[in-house]
Amino acid sequence: MEIPTESVHPKISIVVLSFDGYRDVWPFFFEAFYKYWPDCEYPIYLVNNETEVNYKNVHLIQTGKEINWCNRARKAIEQIDSDYVLLLLEDYLIGEKVKNSDLNQAMNFIVNNNVNYLRITNIPRKRAIKENSDQIYPIYKNEEYGVNLQASVWKKDFLLAKLKEVDGSAWEFEINFLKEAVDGNKEPLDDCFVSTANIIDIHNGILKGKWFPKTIRYFRKRGINIDYQYRGKLSIKEVISHNVRFYLRENIPNSLRKTIKKLLLKMGVKFVSQY
């Protein structure tokens, strides 16, 4: 689908979902945010537990003593007076200039087509129908991680409804969609779409509580020095393991991966999820 260019002015807020255990990450997240999106036009909310912080143009939503991710997210988003939320996680740092015009065009598409979800970072990669074609495509029911927690715009009511289905972590929230993908077919999923334009370029900062060395190097070259001493960084072995899994997920067809996974399960290999 082509992105329409007519102007609309929907109510949207940016929500950075976090908790106090990641307070050491916030300075680097916002340093990158201000560097690459200095003219952000939308209200920004940081969700945490009880820590008092003060960042420029950022509203604080405190949810109190720690509860699970889904309940914390729901409790915070219910307080926001917006029809849509752009959901960001604190350990995914913006690494390229964000253009308000690109996001505004995406919002035009969302409002004009009553969209529930639009992923605006192309992870996992959605292969464009035409080479170098920056368009919006539907997400299908059988797509693994088609709906995920990468940078995305959600209709607030749709997001709250999905959060109420899960009483657990961010990972369990994504798994809930993955269950649908396993049992689904190639039909469009609940007015959910992905933009291949990569409107917001994000870099995965942390895995299993440790910084990615590649991300540290990327931002260091751009004048943002991430202090990784508090939580450490991934070992070479951990990085290789992650990269292999990511490559297989991106390059091997779903049906073949499912077959391989079933064989490995019979051989006693353990996975983080059965899906």
C-alpha cells in the first residue's frame, strides 16, 4: 500500500516503557533520542516505578512497586490521553535521524485506514515486493513476530486489549502473538501493518541484561559513550549464539524451521519457547 500524503493531526504520544532496574540505561537512551530526534513534535512519557528523574520534555509515569511488564504497561497507558501510542523500549536506542514528515505520513495512513498496529522499524525484515520499495504491507496471521515490541505505533484501545490477555513479561506478551502465528494462516491480522521504510532506526542495546558490543561501538563512533561497567557486555560466544539464531530466523522459511525444531526437540535440545 502506498502511504497517503494528505495532512491529518491525530493524537499520539511516545511511551518509553521501562522500570527502575534499567535506570542506568535511561541517560544513553535519551542522549541518542535527543541527538537523532531533536525536533520531536509529540509528548514523551517515561514509565518507571518510583525513581525521580528529569529529562527535557519528558513526562514521568510512575507505577509504584514492581509488577509484571504487561500490568505495568497497561497501568501506565491507561493514564495517557492519546488515541495512539508510539511504543519504545529503553534498551533499543535510536541511531539515525528521525524525520517528523515520515512519521506524520505514517500516521495519516493509520488514521485513514483505522489501523490497530503499524511497525515502523523493519525488524524482523519484511521483504518489499519491489526492490528499494518503501511501502506499507499487511502482517499475516502466520508471520512469526509479525507483531512485536520493536518501534511501533499502536491504537491505544487495541494495545490495552492485548495487554489484558497476558499477565506476565514483555517476552510473554510477544509469545502470545507467536501462538496465533503458529495456528494462523495467510490472512491479514487485525488491521496490523509494517512499514519497510524503517522510519525509526533502532539498535538493540541489551540482551539478557548485558550490552551488545556492536551497539557500544556504533554509538561511540557517533559521540555517545555508553558506560557498560554496571551491567557488563556480552561475550563473543553469546554474540555468536545470538547472531546464528537471528540469521536462521531471518533466512530459513518458517515451515522448514518448524520441522528442524521438532527434530531437535526429539533429540533433547531445549528452546525458550515451544513456538
